[in-house]
Amino acid sequence: MRELTYYIGVTLDGFIAGPEDEVDFYPLTPAFEETLGTELADVQPTHVRAARGGADAPVTRFDTVIMGRRTYEPALRFGITDPYAQLRTLVCSTTLADPGEPNVEIVRTDPVRRVRELKAESGLGIYLAGGAGLAGVLLDEIDRLIVKKYPVIAGSGIPMTRHGFAPTLFALEEVRSFDNGCAVLSYSRP
């Protein structure tokens, strides 16, 4: 069965973005970007893969990405209707117009049911790109977490997930630290 992996950057106080979707405060370094860009090339947007010289590289870990409307919309503002051309793309939204891209599916109904259908198909992993609301809805379907914990306290913003009180245990598999002070933590369902 395919696995759903939530790969996300968070502040020390658990926010994925500022109150207005800001993410420009995360400290990045060339070494950090190179390491993660190489190891997780599948989850790099198409324009980033192209800039790294890997636009046509085959995917090895993920072949599908699922995201909410707010995660998808920044690309639309730049006229990009298929930000992850190397992946099958699903956008969960009841209001978004169909972008007319054969590789992009708008999921207007139950995202949990759709993810369960995806998991039953053959293929590589499924990358959950965000956001908080969708991650909250899909919490019981998340098999793995890759959390980039940045050395920043934001104070407020968009949390890693939005859902009611539902303590959910994950098992720590690996911790790595980088030159920008970021720790990348990998978890799986016990």
C-alpha cells in the first residue's frame, strides 16, 4: 500500500507560515537547500527542479502530490497551473476553478476517501504539501512526517495542522541537523 507523507517546514512554536502566509523568514543556506533538494528532488516544484538541472529526472520516492487550495494558489498567481509537473497533482477545493491541466485533479468531495483510493493504487508515495486544514482532515491517513524544524519562533501564524483535540502518536525514526540550525525529523506511525 502506498504511504502518505506530510513534508513540511515549521517554526519552533509549530507554525508553517505567518498569519498572511509568510514563509520568507525561514533561514536557508546553499548547503541545506542542496542536501534536501537532492534527497527529496521529487517534492521540488518543477521550476526548482529545472534550475537544479533535474527537470527530466525520474521520480524515485513520490509520484503524487496532494494539497489544499491555499497551497496551490501562489503558483496560480504566477500563471503556473501545474507546479509539480513531475507528479500527479491533486488539489482539494470546493471553490477553485478547474485549471484545465490534464495532470491536475481538483478534489471537490471527501479528501479522506480520495486519499484512501490513491493509497490502494500501485505506485510510489503520496506527498502531502499542505496546508493546515487539509493536514488536519487527513491526519488519520498520514503514515509519515518529515518535519523541517527551523530555529525561529513566529509567535502566531498557520499551525502545522488544524483539527480538534486529537493526540496522535508518531515514532521518531531519524534526526539530522544542518548548518542553518534546522533539524529535520522523520517520523512514522507506530
